[in-house]
Amino acid sequence: MAKDPGRVLIFDTTLRDGEQSPGASLNLEEKLAIAQQLARLGVDVIEAGFPFASQGDFAAVNRIAEQVGGGKGPIICGLARASTKDIKACADAIEPALNKRIHTFIATSDIHLKHKLRKSRKEVMAIVPEMVGYAKSLVEDVEFSCEDAGRSDPEFLYEVIELAINAGANTINIPDTVGYTTPSEFGELISKINKNVPNINEAILSVHGHNDLGLAVANFLEAVKSGARQLECTVNGIGERAGNAALEELVMGLHVRRSYFNPFFGREAESPTPLTAVRTEEITKTSRLVSNLTGMVVQPNKAIVGANAFAHESGIHQDGVLKNRLTYEIVDAQTVGLTDNRISLGKLSGRSAVRARLEELGYDLNREDLNEAFSRFKDLADRKRDITDRDLEAIVSEQVQQPESRFQLRLVQVSCGNSLKPTATVTLADQNGQDRTIAAVGTGPVDAVCSALNSLAEVENELIEFSVKSVTEGIDAMGEVTIRLRKNGKLFSGHSADTDVVVAAANAFVNALNRLVAADQNTSIHPQKDPLSTNFKEGI
């Protein structure tokens, strides 16, 4: 691939860096569902995970490579530290993909070299060409990242990049790992790399950044002006600490301000050619899916995908929008797939009608999943007159959660009122299919349900967050509940939707419990926080 592909490549790391958000752990089926939607969204690269981290991570990357990485689909990428074991595990995991990439990295800032790697610059300069060369011997497409590049000595950075390209790196990634730089600094860094690395024309320049100072998107757009042609980002901007640069904000920034950015690509300002390959009408659906499955609720005032992004409260604004939407809207809501479609489906509707509408929404379900979705649809139609696309999305997104659960909710029943002690009766099935029932009291019906579930599950945890919101308007709207549990400093999220918020809360709590139990049984290492302490050739 040439240095400048003529547009911006979108490298999505929702399934790798995004999953490192506290409480955002995903199981295999959930990762696959997100990967399939990312392919529909039209991203160029999916960083599917860190295969060496655990058997679960390896299996997820391998499954995504097999089911999403075929034909004209996106490049499937895996992350690997600069060690032979990491790189070999990555190559094995992505092997089924037609287009595959190994993304290997090592820190280059003095603070990381001294305190994390405990290695000299000379040692790092020996490691880089050897490990990039090894990755190149396994796959054709290799990306190399200089971790903490934003705080690295530029002169040392130039040398490392030159070595990596000579060893076969097709893409060079410049990460602002701790969200430290400002837009002008980041743009200048990219410009100087272009000027001072002799062989930079042989690789695509990429950027990766965190939002610790709220500058990630601004940094990236400045980097594009300076020659960066790949942006590493996440849906909804999720990720460690304050998160990553948000995919939807970057894509729509380049879309809305295309005439401003076009000249930096050698185009006429009014050229209609898109600057990315992303199908913008899939953005809202992708955002909702990631939010539902990770339990990371999108703030109402979030740009592009927040609930208030296209709402107008001010009377002056409302008057202007009614006269001409361009007065206060720079993005057409339909451009990002935001619609308020109501479908003419009810309890007498057939399976084929439901399947057809789901296919229109982009969901391709197998027979078993369709049967489950149809069953839930019929149940909902008995309780709710008007079924919306959001209702269907809530039904389908919840189906992919917890395919192999230790606990399953069989029954929840509550009694409460201003003269009653809130009491819940709950039946929970364990992994052996044995049902157990218990009653508990609480400060409210949800508290009583959670107390009963904790008594049955006998799993130590602390409930730190309970949130509920309406899927749509109206008294009969489905309620979406997100619950977050904490154990040993780690967070685990659960999500569910139902017209009865108490039932939704019970299911969300059970989902979070299942994630917690699965994590206890699956030890996983962190790519940045678990540095290699032994010889890099052998790994750990």
C-alpha cells in the first residue's frame, strides 16, 4: 500500500483498546457481533484484540478473523508486544483472515524505558528491527508503534522509525499514549517525522491517542493536515482512563468539513469524494450496539451519537430549525442513521416480517437466533402497542450476551408500596441447571432483587452503579438498565432491557455476575501494563 492512500484509513480498536475500559469486558459472541457491525460500518482495519493476553482473547481474535476477515472485508489486526511469543500468537490467531496484520509495539520515551522496560535506547534499537522482521516473516502487513511517542525524544524517534521501516513495517503508528500533547504539538511532530525519517515514504503514518485533556479528536485532525493517513479510534470514544479519540467524531468532522480538509489531500476544495470509507448511516446503530454490550452509557450531550445531539430546547433554536434546519444543524440526523421509524408490526405479525425488518436494520440472524428474537418480539408486542426500531435493536443486542452463563434468571417477583417492606422472590439456575429460590427484602424493589441474587450466587461483589433510561418515549417504553459491579478493583458491567425495569435490573445484575465469574476463571494480561521482564526474544 502506498504511503498516501488518497483518503483517511479508519483503524478501529474498540475491541482491543476500547475493551480496556473499566467494566467493558466482552465475551466472544459480543466481540463477534461488534466486529460484524464494524465491517458493515466500513472501517478499514479492525484491531480484534491482544491474542497473547489469554486463551479467551486468542479465541476471539481467531473467530473474528475466520468470520469477518474474508472477501473484501476489513483487515483483521492483532496486537503484540515486541516479543517472539506475542508475535507468533498473534500470527496464529489472525491466520484465517484473507487480509491480516500484526501490530507490534515497544515504548520509546525515556520515562517508559527507565521505569517500565528498564532498557537502554541501544537495547530498544536492537529489538525493533529483529521483532518487526520476525513479524514480517509471518505476515505481509506489519504495523509498528512507538509507545508514548508524544513524550519521546524526536531524534531517537526518527531513528527507531527508520529501523522499523527498513525491517518491513508497512505502517508506522505514533501514539499519544497518555493524552499529553496539544493539537499544534502533535501536528508538528507528524510533520517533523515526515521531514526527518529518510524512508518514511515507504510507510503509512498512523496516529493513536487518548483523551485525557479532551484533545484527542483535535490532535488527530491536526495530524491529518500534517500527513497522517490512518486514525486509530474507538466507537463512542471508549478506552482506558478518559478514552480514545472517538470514531464518530473523527469521521463526521472529516465529512462535514470536507471542503476544509480536501486541499491537504491535493483535491479541489469542493470535491465530493468522501475522505473515509465509513458508511455514516451505520454510525448510530454501531454506537448503540457498543454501548449496550459494553455497558458504557453514552452521555446525552455526546457529539454525534448522544441523545441530545440533535435536540433543540431553546425557543430561538426551535424557531430557526422549523424555518430551515441549517440554521442550527450542521449534520443531518439521517446521515448518521438516526431515524424514528415505527414499524407496522404487532402480535399478529409473522416471522418473515420481523426477519425482513431486522435485515433492513443490518442484522443477519441464523435460524436459532431469529427464533429467539421472534419469541421476544411477540412477548413485547403483547405488552407494547407501537414497536420501534430501537425496540428491535434492544432485543437483538441483548441476545448475544452471555451465551455460556453460569447463572440464568428463571423468575423474579416483587411486592412493594408505601406501606409494604420491599420484598423480592428470585429463582436462579446454576451451571448444572439446578434451580434455587430465595426471598429477600431491601430499601426498594431493585435493592431487594439484588440482595436475593447475591444470596443465591454467593459471589463476592460490590454494586457501584445502577442506571436506567427509556429506550423510546411513552408510558409503555422499554427501560434499559445498566449495572456495574466491582471486585478486587475490577469493574464488570451488565445490561438488559424490558418493559418492566425490575426485570431488566435483575437480568442486568445476572449478566454482570456472569462476567465477574468468567473473569475469575480467565486470567488476562494487559499489553501496556504488563511489560516483558525477561529476554524479549523469548517473551514471558
